[in-house]
Amino acid sequence: MFDSHCHLHDDRVRADAAHAVVRAQQAGLSGLLLAGVDRDSWAQQAALRRALSTPNFDIGVAYGVHPQIIPTLSVTQLEEQLTALRCAALGTLILDGKPLTKPHAIGELGLDACTPEARAALPLQSRAFRDQLALARELDLPVVLHILRTHPDALRTLKSDGLPQAGGVVHSFSGSAELAKEYLRLGLHLSCSGAITSPHAPRLWAAASLVPSERLLVETDAPDQTPWPMRPGLCEPAFLPAVLAVLARLRKQTPHELAAITETNARRLFRLPLVVGGT
């Protein structure tokens, strides 16, 4: 199993990250991707990758400027973040006295309209979205997309600006079957999170059932989006089997079969070894 999107560098769980990785391995995971939020988080991700990656457990990193932080930034601060992101993607950014590992993807990037503050900052979010898409195209890195209540605008941008040849993923997809088809037509992967375990998600169940096997990923988005049976606690990568169990039932596949398919998809997308410990 491979957790294609989590945040073990989050302040709420970072102190327990080493134990979380052990529990993930005990649950059957062979790797995960740490998704970026801002420049400070990239250093934390790189530190966790150095400390916790082993020949038997791959930790990938994505660096990005998350749309939810953009309302807290001035135009100058956003420019500084985007400049730092370019340097990080090129492997020339030094933080805490150490050069950051180049990322396996750019993200999280996208658009978010969940709060009045976020909606007011949509023009600035759009600029950051397009700049990060351009960087991903230039370096041919896959993108990790965060799109919340902004699907028409996000789709227009993706269609007009274009995606990198490396493709990308809509993380924690929770839309309709028709919306899923729109993203699939662009060549994107769709990732299912703990939301699919809710007993009140028929629209998402229909969408998840139609995603081609080669475009499907699974994630925990830890420490958020805890699967229904494990609530109300914080989420962690070890909970990924709960996501796979529901998804396998919907798709009439075995959890073992789906675990293998989604792991292969994630490793190919993020250019990690297809065999743990491989080259």
C-alpha cells in the first residue's frame, strides 16, 4: 500500500512521525508522499524524509504553496514563496543550513473557496496556481491539486494553461461522476481519502466506481479526514486500509488487488521505484 498524500510534518503530529511510520509499516504500507503547504513545511518534509526513509519504506515529497495559506500572505510574501519554490524544485534552496531534496511533485496547488477570506483571495490564488502549473510544466513534475468549491474555475485554468506531461492528481476527490470524467479527460489521476468511508457519500461512491484502475490513487490526508470507523481522532497513514476496504467493495475488487494497483500507480506518478528498495 502507498499513501499518496499525507502531512506527517503537520504541527499536530510531527513529534509522533517516527512512530506513525512504524505503525504504517505494520499496517502494510511501503511508502507515502508528504504534501507541501509553504516554505517552512518543505524543510520539515525534507527532514522527515532524511530521517525516516529506509530501503523498505519510501517517503516522497511534494513542495507547493497551498491555496489556503494565500489569504494570509501579502503580494510580496507570495512572490517570495514562489521564488523559493522554484529554487527548491531546482535543488538550489538552502533551509536550516541544508539543501532541500528535489521534490517528486509540485503541490499542493490549486484553488479553494471554502471561507470568505479564501474567496476574497481567489485572484491571488489564481496567480499562484498558474505560476506553479508553469513551473511544473517547465520541469515536467507531476502536480498535486487541491480544488475545493472551485471546480469550474480550476478546470478552465487547467484546460487553458495545460498540465505537465508528467500529469498529476486531484487529491481527496469528492465530486460527482461527471466531474470525475472532466479530470480524467485531462489525463489526471483521482485520489480517494477517508471521505469515501462516510455512510453519506453516494455521489463520491459513484465517481470512485468509474475511475479506471490505472488512474486511481488512495490517501489518508493525515492528520485530517479520518476514516469514519476511526473518528473522532486524528488520521494517520496506518488507517489507509480502511479507505481501501470501502473502495474495494464499491469496485468489486479485493483490497489486496486494489492496494497493489494503487501503489503501482502512485510510484509511477511520483517516479519512485516500483519495487521497494529498487533503483
